[in-house]
Amino acid sequence: MTQSTEKLVSLAILTAQPGKQDALCDGLLALVEPTRKEPGCLDYVLFEMQDAPGTFYMREAFTSRAALDAHFQTPHFRAFAATVDNLLARPLQLVFLDQLST
């Protein structure tokens, strides 16, 4: 199969501790607008599982690994990262994907 190498696509999977769903959702929503303005950000969209409230998926696409690494160093992401562990039921999972179709 042919793989697209023009961008780096990932899903961040975050599951909130019971009672901390709203705080996790608010923190994730606060990342969306500033991240979309970052150089190299192509896509940054938050989803919540319909049948598992409190489980969130952030679909992310950046132009390169360097752009994703730069995202991890931004003040808004670092502020979120400093508090997120107290909200999660399990460690954040970051899954990298190869896009096979448009």
C-alpha cells in the first residue's frame, strides 16, 4: 500500500477519571484554537466517544515531526501537560497513523 508522507497524523486518546470529565474536556478544548494557529498545524479536532463519555480523541495532523515537537513546547501545551496527569484514569495514548486515502 502507498503511504502518505506529506504529514504526520496522530490520535491522542485520553480517558478521564470519574468526576473529572468536565475538567479534562475544558483543558482539551482550550488547546484547540492556539494549536490551530501554530506553524505546521494542519488539523486539530477534539472528539468524545458517544458510548464512553469521558474518553476523548484528539485528531492531530502536523506538517512534520518537528512541527509536532514544537507543539509540545508551546506554553499552552506545557500548561495542559502539567495538570493532565491528575485528570486521567490511564496514561495518555498517542497513536501515529499512515493516511491511505483522501
